[in-house]
Amino acid sequence: MTLAARFLGGAKSRLLPVSVPFRFFTTAVCFHVIAWFVLVITAEDLPAFTGGPGMVLAALHLLTLGVLVMTAMGAAFQLLPVATRRPLLRVWPARLCYWLLMPGTLILAYGMASGHASAMHAGGAAVVLALAVFAIIIGDNLRRVGDLPVVGAHGWAALASLAGFAALGLLLVANYAKGVLPDHQAAGLAHMILAGFGFMGLLALGFSHVLIPMFSLSPVLPPRPSWTGFWLAAGAVLLAAVAAIARQPALLAMSSVMGLCAGGVYLWLMYWALKTGMRKRLGLSFFLIKLSWGGLVLSLLTGVALAFGIPIPNGMTLFGFLLIAGWLATFLTGILQRIMPFLGSMHGKDASGRPMTPAKLTAEIPLKIHAVCHVAAVVLCAAAIVADLGALARAGAVFGLIGAVAFAGFALRLVTKLV
């Protein structure tokens, strides 16, 4: 039995009001445009960025919190109850998450761009509250899950990483004004590992166990390699975070090798799903998803090289960029262009009262423009980081902005058909 057939039966009874997930998704699309716009302004500072307040840090958090976390929340609130066959007990906490995260991200980004400590504290507090409410909602759903234990394990590990990166984020913000941390750079690296590979990364791996087989119409992924991949990934994240805080290069090298092995198991599982799936023509969304897997490999290889002392020009900046833009942003925009029409078709009806198909809700031309521009943006910005060329980074950011605007056009057309 395919996973789609197993879990989509009765899915409509577990759907949230359409305004809830689409509020998160459309806001993420808007933040996508804003993040690239801010990066265009400050592109010359990107190659040598190593942390600290400024426009680059603001653009980074507009992308991570405004796009990645916003998308992850909307997807988790809607797709996890469908996949686990356990509806959310209440809808209002999901709405509360949005009204904390959206303004919190804007205020935090303003504080980072301007160096305004009070804005950073206020925005950071709102974001952490949103993450705490999210953790309670998703934790309640996960504890009632009997099916898909490996997906639940990824979820719990992601929530543990969330607690770690949120706490470190608050300490990093406080450190700018009061100097509470003994080693800001070490805490920053641990924060990035727990946020990127831990929270967002483990969520992406866990959702892949549901979404990739669902869209390719493949059977449920084999459990033994799935569990092997989970333990490798969770262990690598934990070990890397500890190694970063303790400044232990040997442990960091060990964790990077574990992470690379976890990535290899994950890619084998995805290959298995696509090979055994009944649907072979998966469209443009899977072009981006497959490219994101390449971004995952490149980010892991860069991390391994840095952990073993192999010199890479602006290596830490390249590592973070490949993780966030090369893997996670590419993966989530690919997934988003698939799940938005999918969810829209379950809610919307055409003029005759019949359900709309995902194809009728999908604008292909804006998505093609986005795909070309996004790939160009990632390649040019990565090359600019290594070559230390601000002008090349600006060219990449302009491509990213054009692609983000095109993606927003796709989302706008879809939403107007639903209202």
C-alpha cells in the first residue's frame, strides 16, 4: 500500500481552516522577497560575514525565521495531523504562534540591522514564545501518534534542538549588550547547528518520510535504514553542538562524519522512494527538491572539510549559506509549490461547485522563473563567498530577489482563486 493511500483517507476531517496554514505560507512568501531585498542592499558584506549585528544578520534571520520557520510551522500544523491521523485539539494556539512569530521576526530583524538592543530583546522574546507554543502543540500531537514512529522520533529530536537553539539565541542577543557569554563565536556556531541541522534539518528529514513517498506514490520507507539515518542525524547534531560549545575540534570532526553518513542514508531512502514510486513525472517542484539534496551534500562536505582543518576561503560563511539557502530554502520552496496547490484543492471549488485540481491552482511560468533565478542566486552567492567578490554577491542577490518575486506571483494567483 502506498503511503498516500494509507494516510489521505479521511484527511479532510483533519484539515484546519484554510486561513491557518495559508497565513503562514503567504507570510513566508513575503518574507522571502524581503530577505533577498535586504541581501541586495548589503550584498558586499556577505562574503566576509562572520556574525554580529548588521544588515546581513537581519537578512539571515528574515530567511531563517521568516521563511523557513514560518513555512515549517504552517506545514507542521496541517500536514502532521493528516499524516499521523490525529487532529489538533485546538486551532487558536496555531493562530497565536503566527501573531507572535510574524511581528517578532520583523522587530528582531530591525534590531539586528540597526543595532538596537531593545528591539532585539523584544523581537527575540516574541519569537521564542512562538516557538514554545509551537513545541507544545506539536509535542501534544506527537505523543498521541501510534503510526510512523520514525517520523515522531524526528519530531521529538527537532523539538529538543528547538529548545537548545532558542535558549542560545536569547543568550546571543543578551551578549551584544551585557557580555554574558564566555565565547560568543562558539555559542553562535552551536546556535546555527541546532537551528539549521537540528530543528529545521530534522523536521525536513522527518517530513521527507511522509511527503516524498506521498507525492511519488511509493510504499512506506523501509524502517531499518530509516531508524539508522535518524540515530546518525540526531547523534551528529547533539555531538556537533557539544563540540562547538566546548571548542573540541576532534568531536566536531567526528560529528561531521556522522552527519555525512546520515545524509548518505537519507539520500538512499529518497532514491528508494522515487524508484519504487508509481508516479515518475514529478514536475518542477522535484527539480528543486533534488537540487536541495545536492545543497545538503555540499554543506555537509564543507563542514567536514572545515572540521578537518582544510582551508576554504570564507569557509564558515560558505557553510552557513549552503545549509540555509542551498539546502533548506531550496527544499522548502520546492515543497511549498507542491503543498499549497494540494491543500488548496482540498478546500477550493470552481464556479460550478466542483473541487479544483492542483494543476488549476498552479502557475507554471512564475515557478519556472523562480527555479532558474533561485539556482543562479545560490551558485553566484556561493562563488562570491569563496572568491570574496561583493559585486558577484549582489548579482546573485538580485537573481534571488527576482525569483522570490516570481514565487510570490505564483502564491498570489493561487490565493486569489481560493477567495
